[in-house]
Amino acid sequence: MKSYIIAPSILSADFTRLGEQIAECETAGADWIHVDVMDGHFVQNLTMGPVIVEACRRSTRLPLDVHLMMEHPETLLKEFAAAGASSMIVHVETCPDIASTLKNIKELGCKAGVTLNPATPVTYLEPGLAQADHVLVMTVHPGYSGQEFMPEIFSKIADVRRRLDQIHSTALLEVDGGISAMNISHVRDAGADAFVAANAIFHHPEGIATGIRSLREKLR
């Protein structure tokens, strides 16, 4: 049976108990911890930086999947790597030479990922697909947690899956935005390998462990 990755997004965590909640995720069987970095320019919201990544690193042994929703991400790659990022994902919209940026991330000892906003055509990914370790498809408009999954993105997930398969890429196809127990199996069927979930885990009425378990059960 194929092994799928569940990555809780701390954007929905209780930051007064961040270390504790990350530890809960690890105990409950999460595979990665996803960290959403927003600069207030590329997206309207302003969130966390290298200091939070470093705090997460001290809280868990799990890989830290850092999504850089920011202009000029190349200016902070070294800082995020030094803070403990395991992977860094950058946007095609903010990286004119995406292949070079992915190469720089790898040279810092991190996995390199590429992503794009829902309205950006999949063709914009092409220059970075061969270099990518992760390809992230956004199924909401980036910036805020709690948005509903956009079903029209199913075809985009399937398109990216086809393109990766055509070049025999081993990159993981990651999906982020509105993932829940109601849709995760359909997202898997479209071709996804890794699933970022925020509210479905941190706001589950029965707690973090039940949230993770309810997602995992739908992937069996």
C-alpha cells in the first residue's frame, strides 16, 4: 500500500501552546509540520518567519515543510535553512528564474518545492518541474486558513500529476487548502501524495489526534 503524507499546517494552531500542539501532531502520526510564511505583500496576511521555524525545530523531529508566500524569497533562504527548514516551497509568481531558486534551496541542504496560485496556469511550473522535490497545488487562494476547497482545482491536480509522470519525476505532489475528511480521498485519486491540513486537524472537535486519524482513515 502506498504511503501518503499528512502535514498539519500550524497556521491554525493555538500559538499559546504551539510546541505542545506540534508534539501532539507527532505523537498522533503526522509526517511533516507545514509552516506558512506570509509577508503581507505577496499575500495580504502577515505570519511567521525564521524565529517560528526555529521554535518548531526545537519542538519536533518531524520534517518542517516551509511554504514561502513572499516576494523575493531568495533573500531569506539561508535564514530559513539555518532555522531548521527541511524543505522550502517557493512560488513561480515571485521567482522569475525558478530553476535557479530551487537549485539554491538544494545547495542549502533542503528539499526544494515549487507552487503556484489557483489562477496561475500549470504551464508556469514547467521550468521548475525537473528540479523540484515537491510540487504544491494550492486549492484555495493563499493568505488565510479556513477557506473552502475549490473543486475546480481537481483537474489542475490531475494535470500536474500527468506532467510529473511524463518526465518520470519522483517529486511529491502536495495539495494545500481546505483539505478535510470529506475530500481527501478524492484529492488522492486526482494524484496527490501529500496533504496539508489546518482546521481539519487543529480545530477538530475531538482534538488533534482524532483529526489526523480521520484523515488517515480516508486514505486507506
